[in-house]
Amino acid sequence: MGKLDIRNLRKEFADENQSIIAVDDLNIDIEDGEFLIFVGPSGCGKSTTLRCIAGLESVTSGEIFLNGDSITNQPPTERDIAMVFQNYALYPHMSARKNIGFGLKMSTEMSKDEIAQRVEQVAEMMGISDLLDKKPGELSGGQQQRVALGRAIVREPEVFLMDEPLSNLDAKLRTTMRTELQNLQQDLGITTIYVTHDQTEAMTMGDRIAILDGGELQQLGTPLECYYEPNNRFVAGFIGSPSMNFFDVEYTNGTLVHDGFQQELSQETREELAGYEGPLTLGIRPESLEIVVDSEPGSIAASVSVTEPMGEITYVYVDIGNKRCTVTLDGEQVVETGTTLNLVIPEEKMHLFDAETGETIKSRNVSTATNVDINARA
């Protein structure tokens, strides 16, 4: 069992001149066997949180519980938590075999034969049995990463902590290792917290995502919840690639008014916006914008500035008024630079945010958008 609870966690770095709050009042419950992703821009506090959980950083205030017991002030060696670092942190003078077994040698009373057997089992699981006698300098980046993972797995900990473990790999190997990590975590069933700044990894790997910014938790939910029902403009812009398009609009008399278009809203949406007359932010994802063949009432004239054919899809960058935005099209659709597209913003796919606070006023419903009841349990 590896249930981890974080309560009112705060981490502050201070010197004589200034104080920096890296993590501010973080509260998260991580279930046994869950794969949780910490995601956010550089400096948002995700790695600091991981280091606090591991015991590598002391907490300023708050508590961390593992299976109901506080580990807040325990040394790292007593937390039954294994961490995989971004730079692998392998001992260069040791073979892969010794690197994997080193933790068992130092922290357990297992015999040499028991350690050797455990190392062989993990190496076979990781597909590196033929590399055990090689040193890190003789291994590729992907092989070193497997050794680092094997060193964590061999301990059979309650919790895995992974701090951007794939960031040093090339794009193709990252994709492969991403799948392998998911399969490995599912097979082992060990509670895992994975830190990344790559929202694609967050969307594809985790059971849930914790999105941080400025040391504060912005949203905690499933990938689809965060994508379709973002709590605020930051989450909406961070999750999804290419990122959501935003337009500063004025809401008056049931209509959203922008320099490049006007969008009349349905009665249902007007009721949702009761009390919100004035400036708002309209968000629409690139793949949600629709092209109509001819100009029609409510369509938006958009001048094509740049196209990026990606094969299966094409990214088209267009100008609407003074705003540059992105449209995602089917790769078989040919669009020439300099032409004009007639776009429609489907009301059911738009997001609206408070212009001042960024908080969500209207978003899509994940169950309606995907035809999947996310609360259903098998």
C-alpha cells in the first residue's frame, strides 16, 4: 500500500535579502497505485514538491503522510520512497549491476546472493540483462535511464518519484520510454509521482494531473477534465498543443464583440453569463475552429499567414483583426498562404474566462464532449 497525502505544504527559500515561496499551501491526496503527474512551467514548484516528498528538502510548514503516518521529518532513508532523477545519477565507476544493487546493499541486510538474484530479475524486466557488466559511460542515454529505473524498482518501494526522467532522451526514444514507463507502472502497481514540463507527457501518461503555477495548485483532475473543463485561463492555455486561442472580447446585449468579429450567443449561454456584462476572454482550441466554404452570417474572415504541414494534420496560422491564432486542419486539406478562410467558432466548444481573474465562466463538459462518463467505474 502506498497512499500519499500532502497537507498544506509550503516551501520557502530565504536569505538575508529576499524570500522565495516555491510551494504555497499544496493539498493533494494520492491513492495507492495511482500515477499522478506534476506539470507546469519552469519554476512552478513541481520538482521542489518532489524533493520535499523524498526528504531531500525540508518543508517550511505542512505535513506529508505515507499510509497515514507522518514522514515530514523523517530522513530520506526511512521513507520507503525511491526517486529517479533527470540526470540518472549513476555511479560512473560502478557497473550497471552494482548501480542497481547498491541501494539494497546499503539499506538492507540481504545477502549478496539475494541481492544478485533481485538485480537479475529487475534487469530482465527492464531488458538490460546483457548490459549488467557495463559501466554508465559505455551505455546510451536510454540504457542509462533503464539502469536508473532498475535501481529504483529493485527496492520495491511504496512510492516512485520521477523528476523529468525522459528529458535527456531524443524525441523518438522519449515516445518509446513513455509507453514502457506506463506499462511498467501498471504492472508493478506502485504509486508514482512523475514531474514534467511537457504537457504531452502529462496528457498521455497520468491517471490524474496536478497543474502548478507560481507554487500554487491550479487544477487537479484527469487529463480529459483538465483539457475540457479547465479551472482558469492558465490551465486552458497550458494543456493542449497547439495551445488554446484567446480573444479579448466585450460582452454586451448577448453578443461577444471583438475587433475582427461578433458572436451572438444562445439564450442558454446568456443565462450562464448573467452578471458578466463587460470585458471577457474567449478561448477556442485550434482543432475546434471550423471552416465554412462561403462567407455566411457569423463567420469570421481570417487571413492565412503561415502553414505548417505535419503530415496527418496541418497547423494554419491566421490573422483575425490584430490577433494571430492557430487552426488545426486535416493534413489532406491544402491551404495557401495569403488566402482568406471563413471560420466559425462553435458555441458549444468555446470557453469563456473572467478578463480580470482568469477564472472560468463557461467551459465544455467532458462527458458531453467525449461521450464518456468519466465517473463510471468498471
